[in-house]
Amino acid sequence: MHINKQLAQQLKQAYAHVANHEQLTSRTQYLATQIEGPVQVPRIPFKISALIVIAPVALFLHQLSAMRDAYDTRMIEWNSLIKAKTAFLAKSRPAEEARTIALDTHPQPAKPSEIPGFIFDSPTISLVLAALIIVALLGPVILYNAKRPAISNKLFGRTNRKRAEKKAAIEQEIQRLKQRATQEFKAYDRIGFPRQCFQSRTLAMLREYVETGRATTFSEAINVYAQEEHNEKQLRLQHHAINQQNRKLQMLHNQMRINNEQNLINSLRLRDEISYLRRN
């Protein structure tokens, strides 16, 4: 059995470079997950704050409009009542006296006492005041969101400085690891193997074929590897087909069991019906 020792040594070196590269890459990816951003106070979403502020004001304006409509309706009814009462009393006394008596008997409906008159009487003033209230309430929210970085720095300045130092150290280490990984890749490249084989698993298999004498050249090792991969793929496909067939057989078995149970139930029911007919 002939073994190409030079090729085996080259594959061994290539495997070492690739394994180191993969280890360095894995370490780099892990370190990247350890970088923490600065701590910041939470931002108040403008939509939510606007909804919280605007919804009560809009509800108040809606209720105010409903109260105005109800008051206008009462005033129309009151005016109609005063006119009718005045006309009735004016038949036996002067019109002025009749109106005075009608007003004393039926006083004018009162406006809502909980709402200032100048607001209740003017829809325009109500809208202006509502807009001013909304602006006054949203102003602090907008200011808070604008000053959020400064507030965060004041509250968490020490923590953020430590995180920034840690981030700088990690980024420096990541850069160093990337340089080492690049060197490993260049060292692999100098050996002369294809870049498509830049995987530790692939090189380990190729090295095994050469060291065991199954291949004496790199091309032969690649062919053996391709054949092994093909065989493994075919084996997986066969296993998949067998599993599918087993599932189908299991489904068929379950269906047959259900059918047998249903047939048994039907037989028992038919027997009971025959027994009942015989008795009667």
C-alpha cells in the first residue's frame, strides 16, 4: 500500500490552518456578542403619549358638545313654553305682565355650573383651550425625548464609560483575531489547495484517505470524497424513503384498525337489532 507522505503532510498543515481559522472566527463571533451598548432611559413613544393626552381632551370636547346640544334643546323647549304661557296669560292681562308671570313660573334653564360660561358659550374658545392644553402636556414629553441622551449620561455615565472601555478592548481583540485568521487563510493559500476545500471537515476526510492509502494524489482524494458524499447522500435519501414508507404503512395500519373497530361496532349493533326484532 503506497502512501503519499508529502501530500499527507500538506493536508495535515492545511487542516491545522483551517482549524485555527475556524476557531479564531468562532472566538470573534462570540466576542462580538459581548459588546454592550450604552444604558439609556426609555424613550416615550410620541404616538402613545399623544394618544394619552389627546384622547381625554377629545372626550371632554365631545361631552361639551353634547351638553351644548342638550342645553340648546332645553332652551328651544323653554322659549316655546314661555311663548305659549305668555299668549295664554295675555288674554286676561297686559302682555308685559303676562310674560313676567310666565318667566317667574318657568325660569330659564341654567347652564352647567361645572364649566365656565365663556368656555361653554364659545366652541372656538373651547378648541383653542384644548389645543393649548395638548401642547402644554406634550411639551414635556417632547423635551424629555430630546434630552434623553443627556439624562442617560447623567444617570448612567459611569456605567456607560465602563461599557465603552470594554467595547474598545473587545473591538481591539476582535481586530487582532481577524488579522490572525487572515494569516491562517494566507498560509493555507500558499500550500496550493483549492479554496473550495477550506473546511476542516473536508480536509480531515481528504487527509484520512491519503494516510490510509485510499488515494495517492489530491485529485484521487477529491474523487473519493465526492463518491463518499454521493453515497452518503444516497443513503440519506434511502433512509428518507424508508421512513416515508413506514409512515404510510403506519397510517394504513391505523386506518385498518379504525375500520375493524367500526365493523365490530356495526356487527354488534346489527346483532342487537336482529335480537330485538326476534323478541317482538
